[in-house]
Amino acid sequence: MAIERSSSPEKFFTDDEKSHIVKAIQEAEKKTSGEIRIHMEEKAGEDIYKRAIRIFEKIGMTRTVNRNGVLIYLATGSRQFVILGDKGINEVVSQNFWEDVVRLMTDFFKSGKFCEGVCEGIRLIGEKLKDHFPYQTDDINELSDDISISEK
């Protein structure tokens, strides 16, 4: 049975789903020194890619030592999303590096499985990053694993 989704980012995921997403981030970050974050807004208010770049900078994604942060930006009202990697990632991967993650998430989203899509996307990001940015024994969690939401 599909869950009726609110367009409000605060209510888009249930508390249980939010916990699953945070856990998926924590598990993925055990494989890589990369940092993964989820940010949600109801509407981008401009080109979604440009908005994702602004949010990327605003929430401190560029402050990692290796510039290896990844943002999954969700515009819940328009049901759009963008995956952005920081400079350190983009310097070592192909231009289409995120295409399989986007495809995987889109397949889940089309069937209304938003939490599963985000969690599987996070898992795949962790797998992909571990080759270029393996987990280090002295790794520090540089960015919050919590889901961030823009204030209205």
C-alpha cells in the first residue's frame, strides 16, 4: 500500500523513515571517508540544479578536508532531486558518475518508494565512493548525518 506523501519536507518522511535514512548514511560512511547529506525543501524556487549548488554551499558541504561531500537535494513539492558531489570527487570520477544512482533512485520513486529509494541511493553512493575515498581508521564525521530542511 502506498503512503500518501505530503509535499511539506517536514512531513514527507515519517519519523521511522527519517531514522532509516540517517542509519543508511551512517552505514555508507563506514565504507568511505566521504560525507553524505540529505537536504529537503518543498520547492527549489529556481532551476533545481542551481538551487542544489546554493544549498550545498550554505550547509557547509565544501568544508570537508578532502572535498568529498555528496548532497542529495530533494524538492518534495515538485518531486525532483539532484545529486551533487564536491570538487574532490568531481576531479577523480567520470562526468556520468552519478547516473546509476539517479536511475536507481528514480525507479524506486516512480513506484512511490521514496524512503527505500533514498536509502538505496545512499548505499550505492557509499559503495561508489569507497574506491576513491576509502574509510580511514582515524576518520572523523565532518558533517551531520541528520536530514536538513530549509526554513520557510
